[in-house]
Amino acid sequence: MGKPSVDPLRTASLRDATRTQKAARLVWNHSTHLSGLIPILERLCQQDGIQTVTPGVIGRSKGHCPKMQLRVSVPIRGGYKVIARQGKTVQEVFILTTLPQDQLEAALAIAMRC
């Protein structure tokens, strides 16, 4: 008449299965973003292996980039920092992911293509 036994391996695998099916979280911590960046980041959040996407600091650059570019910059703890450029404006984007850098670059290319 005790509690039914729970298999810890089964519950862990169920928890991992539901975690991989959820979309990543897009953090809105600024009121300003590069024009057209948010739809790209929302599409990136739908990719497998992406956990959290956080747009960061906006700055100015000397060079001019007519089209939106996303470039993986440096690895950070748990993911990568990506630089988004459009015109003379740049914005940091922090991506927490389990993907290696080459697969993240492919995911970014897919998100920009759509």
C-alpha cells in the first residue's frame, strides 16, 4: 500500500525528451534592436540545440554593411557570442547552445534564409 515505484532513469529520459521539443527562449532585455534582427532570432529559436538567445549592446562601426550579417565571434560559457551588423550599426547577440560552432553557423544561415 505504499507509493508506486518511480524509475528515475525513465523520468529523466522523459524530462530530456520534453526539453528538446521546446523552442528556445528569446530574451527581450532592450527596447531597441537592429531592424530585422528579431524575426531572424525568432526563427533561430526554432532550431534544435538552441537554448537561449539574448540580444546585447548596440554600437556603431566604421565600415558599412548594406545587408544584415550574423557572424560567430567568440565562444562564451555555454554557447557563443554572435555579432549582428547592418549599415553602420552592430549588435551583440549571446546564444546559449549545445551545438558546435560549425553547426551554429549553419543554423544561423538557415534562420537568415527564411
